[in-house]
Amino acid sequence: MRRTLAVIALLVAGCSVMSQAQPSSVYVDLGTSGLKTASPDAVGNFWNNLTEVQTNLPSLVTSTGDLTGISLTAGGYIAVNPFGTTVPNPSTLGALAVPSATRDWFYVQGSEVLTLTMSNLPTNGVFRLSLFGSRDSTQTRITRYEVTGLSTGFRLLTTSATGIGLVPEPNANRSDVAVFENLSPAANGTIVINVRRETGDFGYVGALLLEGVKSINYPPSATAVGVSGAPRDGSALVGRYTYVDREQNPESGTTFFWERAVTTTSAPQRIMEPIATAMTFHSLGSVLAR
């Protein structure tokens, strides 16, 4: 895989690795900032919390606490409430059955749409996506989840109906999830979820589980990217970075290049002269004067 990172004058590009990672799980609690799920939870799973306050998570963590580089962003209609089930059914929900995750939710009404976008997914990955929603109401309420990756599909989930729950929320879904099997990201590495009201006054989503169903290789990254040295005639600029790979694959195929701009507002141009070699750039007056 190829990644390009730019900081100051140095671009570190194309950390290429070929080995495989093991499948993993990502848990997300969607709802009010006042009811976040502890991470790790009581059984040791790490969670991500997407709230009305924090609508962008730049790097989701797996159930074991590893950073994935996968981002999750909420857009469109943003509204939350805490009236879902507090007695989720572990026999059907598995590790999603955490009361703080199932109790609260994002909701939509009328023709409003909540859009959840996962980005930077490995395009060679195959995933299972599970979505949960719950609201204690005697009105039958069905939510429509539309998912777009390499292909497009939808699922319907009854979140509210008379008698489908358990006291103290007898009319709130506690057992069912909407599941998308064998889901692959689009060519740009995204999976987009649109949440709509199908039947009743409102639609809901309160928890999300993303599972890798085949071995995938997550992209490497460069951290602590920077440049040292003074950009003046006769001095050398030296780039630095730390290579990070979740699967501990060795670094290979990395390339470097430098760019310069005549002014702070002009577009940068790549320097192809021999003086720009690997991690060091020797600034010469003839170059800087251009």
C-alpha cells in the first residue's frame, strides 16, 4: 500500500508492505456525551465513543486497544437521546450488549438523514458490519440503514414495538441487529452509512460493530515527521520520521522527495536537482533564489 505524508518541506511516501494482519473487531458507542462507554469495558473490550460533541474520530481503536487509522465521522442530522434498552440481550448481541452503549443513540426524524462515514479502510478488506438501535416506545418504529462501499445495500431494524423488550424498557429492542455481510470498502477506502426513518416517527442508531472477516493488511504510517536545520544558503535540511506498522511489518519501498515554494502563498514545486537526495537537502543560493 502507498501513503503520502507532508510536513514542512519533507514528503515521506510509499511505505510498502505485503504481509497479512489478523481479523479484528471495532466497537463504537453512538450517542450522548453524558453516557460514554468505558474503554475497556467490564469484559476488557476497548470502545470508541462518537457523540454530539465529538463527531469525528480520526483513528478508531480495536477491541484490544490497537489504533487502526480508520476514521469515523458523523454528518447531516445530529441529535441524541438516552431512552434505549438498559437490559441488552448478550445471547444475541454478544459483546455489543453493554447497557451504556445500547441505552443512548443518534436519532433522525421526518426526512432527515444521519450520515456515518468510515474512511481509510484497507481496500482489500472484507468486513461484517452490525448496527443496533433501540427506543422504548409502543409505536412501531423501523429504521432503514443504507450502506455504500464497493456495493450498495440496505437493512431494516425494528427498534421499538409493544412488548419486544424487557422491563424496565418493555418496548425497546434488546436483541436484534442489522447485519451487512461480506462488505468491502469503495475504491477510495470508505464505507458510508445513511440512517433514515422507515416507519414511525423516528429512526435510531446506538451501537456499531465492524469485524474483519478475512486477513487484511492495514497501511503503515509515519509519525513525528519533521525537518531540522535552517533554510539558508550553505546549510543542510535533514528530514526525520518514525515508521509505524500495526502488524510490525518491516519498512520497504519508502521514497523521499523535497518541495520548495518561492513565497509562503505560492504552490510548492518538487526539487529534482541532485542536491535533493533522500533525507537530506543541501540548500544552495542558486536554488533558493529561484
